[in-house]
Amino acid sequence: MKARPHLDSVLAAARQLIIPSLAVLSAFVAGAVVVAAAGFNPVQTFAALLDGAFGSGINFTETLVKSTPYLFTGLGVAIAFRSRSFNIGAEGQFYMGALAVSWLGVAITGLPSFILIPLLLAAAFVAGGAYGAIPGYLKAKVGASEIVTTVMMNSIAVQIVSWIIKGPLQEPRHFYPETAEIVNAAKLPVLVPGTRLHLGLVIGLAMAVAAYILIFKTVLGFQIRAVGSGALAAEYAGINVRRNVVLAMAISGGLAGMGGAVELLGVTWKLYSNFSPGYGYSAIAVALLAKRNPLAVILTSLLFGALATGANNMQRAAEVPAMLASVMQALVIFFVLGYAVYEDRFARYWAERKPRDRGPHAAAAGKEAAGSNA
Amino acid sequence: MLEPLFSLTSIIALLSSTMRTTAPVLLAAIGGLFSDRSGVLSIGLEGFMLAGAFAGFVGAFYSGNLWIGIAAALIAGMLLAFVYAYFSVSVGSSQAVAGTGLVMLAAGATGFLNRVLFRSSGNFVRVTPFQPVAIPGLSRLPIIGQVLFTQNVLVYLAFALVPLTWFILYRTALGLQIRSVGEHAKAADTVGLNVTLTRYACVLVSGALGGLGGAYLSLAHANTFIEMMTAERGYMAFAIIIFGKYNPWGAMGASLLFGLADALQLKLQVAGVPVPYEFLLMFPYVLTLAAMVMAGKTTAPAALGSAYKKN
């Protein structure tokens, strides 16, 4: 009997993987149908995709490099989602973080890396966080739909960047529409020589652990989750709903902003138009597939990084437009939603299966687990 | 330089242009109004519009007939709307998630298909757009003749839908049914109204009109399809419905305000005012933000956003 709780938790964790895996598998099958319908060879296409993502050591490090921004934005969206705030603004917040370090990374000189880099990341967190807190505040204060406000703020951010790279922050020769390259001390160190794999991945993993602790082991995390499961009940329990919505959105934006900074400090070293190919939007699928669990975001962001890297190779090798990856990301969302129904039923069945073995609260806990699915 | 900007001809041109920039968002907003009033968030409008813009262009381009393009846009919008209705009404998914997923699906699919179909043609593919149709007699009226009665047929249609929608929603049994389902699904169900069917129908209407609004952009405005050409107009339509207090006349007023903002920023860009064009492009987005703040918690249908499950 002593081994039971352990076995149960392993089984529970395994059960958690079933639906996301099925969703991904289904999206691939549907993607294959789309590819075949468009007149391409699906086997060749997906072989090129897999080869691009995992085919060699260098391809795999590229996948990790690509996964890093998804990791940050995915974490951000997952945290906002915990407070039932639907942050579609990760894209704009990502840009704001990148914008902050594209400026400070050039303006601040003479600091050693171990001071400058944390400083820049903190600045990006503040920039992205402020940009996320605004829609959070508008939602909390006047009930403005955060979906609309964040979408609008994304477009505003894109226009601000488009202006600033030709205006105040344009590179000194005023020739290219981009910012000047950041100072060397601001560049993130490369982890594996000869690749582009940089320290950002490690920072991202640390952030995932930190986000997990925040959400599940702190009072603030508890309050955010309470607001997410029911604002009215949380209000009755004495939790300040508005404050927690704003905080969740600010932390969410901060993480997305850090993602923008890490991408700039680690990969591009400067800011330009289309700096993000939609890392903020894909983050919604990343977070949903991970069931808003920060540690699971590590896995789902890796998947999305692989998909993006593989899709580029697929476009080169099989001449299938890389946009296929966006279609498959969206399909993942719908399969997650569709299968959630079966997951609910399964969780209820599981909870009611052996009520005596699992204690009196098991059924209630099962219901809660069922209800927590997006 | 600013002087000719405010001459009479210039103002007439601005107002006439406002009618045309209003039409696509108004079409989408009227469609979304049906969906919202029946209790289903019209958050997928951007996706319906994108699908309509693409399907409309493809249909018109290959057939050489704009009306076949319109039919294709209606079908594409309704197909996506059916997917959205399935998840938000039948499955009972979070409408925010399903709607956003839908927009991503439409963005990905139209981008993918656009590259599959038109990647080989190096030169710009375009269609001959809808032309202005002068209404006999009325178009000769001073000023308003040019502004109101010398427009393309989709503009007339968009504005004609406003009183029609008002009539349906507030003066027919069908409208009462839609509003009842959106206010209190259980009560509506109890008195024998079919909640699921009503909501499906309303979401399909929002798909059709959203698709039509998108087709306006490719067939009457840009004369071609450009990826992401809707530029968040679907989300603006969603905001317009709220700002217009879930009423067709309010939606028309709000759409005109947005149309004016859009027409004005276009005009200022062309006039070459000494402001970076990015700030002019930002204007409609900032206006939407302001509208959302001003609208605040208005008179949303009580059951808006919540799925209804029969017990």
C-alpha cells in the first residue's frame, strides 16, 4: 500500500500526456491531409520536416534556439491564463522587451556582462510587464475585453517598432531600417561552440521552474489560480481579484518581454521589422497544449521550435510553404479543445472508480481536474 | 499645404471614402451582432474576414466573376463559422480559445494556400474590383449624392443591413428568439426554443457577413489578396459591437467613427503631413482601445460567452 501514492502520481502524470500527444498526432495527420490535398507528397514533406528539426546535431541546436522564444512567451501566456486572462498580447510584449534592450544594449557601455545582461533582462521584464499590465488594468478597472485590447496593443507595438528603427534608434549610418548592434558585453554567451545555441535556453528553463514555483508554491500563485477558477468565489474568500488580474498580466508580459530580450541578445543582436514571426501568437497554442503548466511548457515549446525549424527545411527541400506550421499549430488548439471532452469524462470515471482507496476528496479532486481544462 | 485638405471637394472626398472604409467593418459588426445577441462571442470575426478575403479573391480570380467570388467568401466564412459553432456551442469550449484558434487557423490556411496557388506567378495577380453604381436621381443631389449615392453595391448592402437587422432583432419573433437565447438560455429552452439551433444559425450569419466584409477588402478595396490584409478589422468589429451597445444603429455609428478614422489617416498619409506614417496607421488601433475603455461594462447579453448544456 505504501507504493500506491507514488504509482498513482506516475499514472496521473502519464494520463496527463495522453490527450496532448493525441492532439499533436492528430494535427500531424490533418497536416498530412492538407499537404496531400495541396498536391505534395506527405511522406517526403514530413521527412524533410523531421530532418530539419532533428536530422543532425546542428539541426537540433537550431531547434533549441528556435524553442527558446516560444518557451518565454508560452510561460507568459500560461500564467495569464491561470487568472483567466486571455493574453493575446505576448507578441507586443515580446517586441517591447526587445525594444528596451535594443536601446539599452547600445546605450549602456563599460559594464561587464555579468552585470549588464541581468540588468538588460530586468529592463525587458519591466517593459514587457508594463505593456501587459495596461490591458490587465483596463480589464480589471472597466471590464475591457483583454482579447481586443491586447490585439490592438500588438498592432501598436509593431508600428512603434517600425517607426523607431527608422527614427530615433536607427543604426548610425541611417541606411538600413534596423537598430545598431548591441555592445559585445550584452551578447549572451554561446553554449556549444560552432552553434548558435546560447545561454537564453538556460535562462528560459530557470524561468519555467520559477514560474512553476510561483504558480503552485506561493501565496500569489494560489491567489491567481483562485481568481482563475472563479472570480466571485475568490472575491468572497477575500482575494483582491483586480490586483491579481493586473499582476498576472504584468508577470505574463514580463516573461514575454524577457523572451524578446533573449532573442535579441542571443540571436539577432539588433531589432528590425518582423523580428518576431509570431512567437506571441503561437504562445497561445504552446500554453494550451501544456495545460497552462509551466514545466510542461518546456516540452511544448520544444515541439513548436522543432516544428518551426523543420518547416523551414521543409520549404527548402520539399518546396511546401512553411506556413503549414501555422496551420498545424492552430489545428493543435482545436484538437486539444475537442479531446478535452473525453478527458473530462475519463477524469470523472477515474475519480469515481475507487472512491474508498483514494480518500473522500478524490471525487471532488477529479472533478476539479476535469474542470480545469481549457 | 493643409489648406486643400479642408476644401469642400476634399471634405466630400473624405466622407465618400469614409463610407467605403466603414463598409467592411460594418458588415462584420452586423454579422457579429447576431452571434453576440444569441450568446456566442463574435471573437472569431477576424478569421471569418480573412477567409472571406481569400476565398472571395480566389473565386473571382478564377471565374472572372465578382459574384462568384462573393459566393465563395460567404461559403468560406460559414464553413469556419460552423467549426467555431461546433466548438463553442456543441463542445462547450472556451469561446476565447476557440475564437483565437480560429483566427490562427484562418491566418495559416490563407497564407499557405496563397503561396501554393500564386507562388509561381511572379507578377501581381489582381481582379477588376466592384465599381461605383450611381443611384439614378439621388446621386445628383449636391454633396450627399456623391457621398451616399455613388458607391459600390457592397456599401449599399452594408448600410441596408442596419435597418433590416434592427427590424429582425426587435420586431420579429425570430429576433425575440435570438435575444431570449442570448439573455437566458435556460429560460428560452424551457419555453421550447431551440438554443443550439438558434446559436448555430446566428454564428453562421456572423460567418457569412464576416466573410463578406473580408471579400470587400479583396474585391472592392485592394483588388487582390494580401496576407493578413484584414489588419485586425475583425477585432475592431468586435469592439464596435460593444461600443455600439449591442444595437445595429449603435454599431453603424461606431463603424462610421472607425471608418472616418481610417479614411482620415489614409488622407493624411497621401497629403504628406509631417508625422511618421506609423503614427497614422496606429490611429484606428488607439481609437479601438479608447472605445473599449469608454464602453466599459455595457449592456452585454446576460448569457454572452457561456455555453448552454441541457440537463
